[in-house]
Amino acid sequence: MKVFQKLDDFLNFGWAQISRGKADKKSPARHPTFVTSSADGFPNARTLVMRRCDRQNNQIEFHTDNLSSKMLALKENPRAGIHIWLPKVQLQIQMDVVVEVKAGDITIPYWRNVPTNSRIAYGTIPGPGTVIGSPLAYNHAPDQQRFAVLVCNIQSIQLLLLGTKHIRAYYKKTTNWQGEWLSP
């Protein structure tokens, strides 16, 4: 188990693990849990695929169908949570984010980079979450106008490293990521 004495070293370790999610398709960080609040106030968690991460700008990016339930939730409240569990290094990462939604023509350059076989996720008929009569009673209709990019602006990061003695720290954008140790 790694032992961190400096907050900066721990944050660097956390970001290295987050970044692996984009670089390594086998990393669990590639598929974080994304949590929004539903209209009835309950949390709504789902697994998404990380499409980009940018430490310099403190952003993580995902793609979605603009008719999905998460889009409705983000319209009501652009705040979300991201959770990553990395079993090999025994690290839990929690992030609070404010989501900027990009939809429409602004997403054309992004759409060009989406593999053809992946485009089927954006444009199912009927739309995501619609009740259907049988498991396969829907059609694929890839549609760039149904494609949205979720740019998650990270506001805070909490790291929890499990071991004989757990290590936990909290970092906020408002303090320029200075961080503070927390009791696990």
C-alpha cells in the first residue's frame, strides 16, 4: 500500500488514476458512476464511458442521447456526482461537478469522432426510457441531433485509499486544490 504524506502527491496519484480511464480501456476509471437528482428528489446513478479527461481545466467528459433521463435531470439541476472505484489500487474517487451540456450543431466535430458502430446509442426510437411492449421493440436510428456532450467541470475531489490505515483527503476548486486531510 502506498502511504502519502503530502496532499499534492495524493492528488497527483488520484489524477493519474482518473487519466488511466481515458488511456486504458480496461481501467475501471473508464466507466465511472454518474449521479444526478431525479424530479422526485431521489439520486439516479448510471455507468457512463469517460470520453475525455483534462486535469489542466479540471474536466471530465461523457456523451449521451439528449432524450435520456440524465438530460432532463441536468436541465433542472446541472450539478452531478461522479464515483470511481479502483480495486487494484484500493482507491475510491468522488467528484462533485457542474455539467455544461453541448447539443446541436456544436457537437458535429465530436460526432465525427464517434465510431460508426457506437452511433447507434444516440437516436433510438422510441427514445431512452420509453415503455415498450417487448425487449427488442425499438429501432436504432443514429442521429447527430440526438447526440450531446456532457462537459463536467470538477468542483471537488475526494480521495479515499484503503489499507491497514486508510488515507482520505478532500480538494476543492475554490481553494485552488490545496486539499485537506480527513479522518477516514
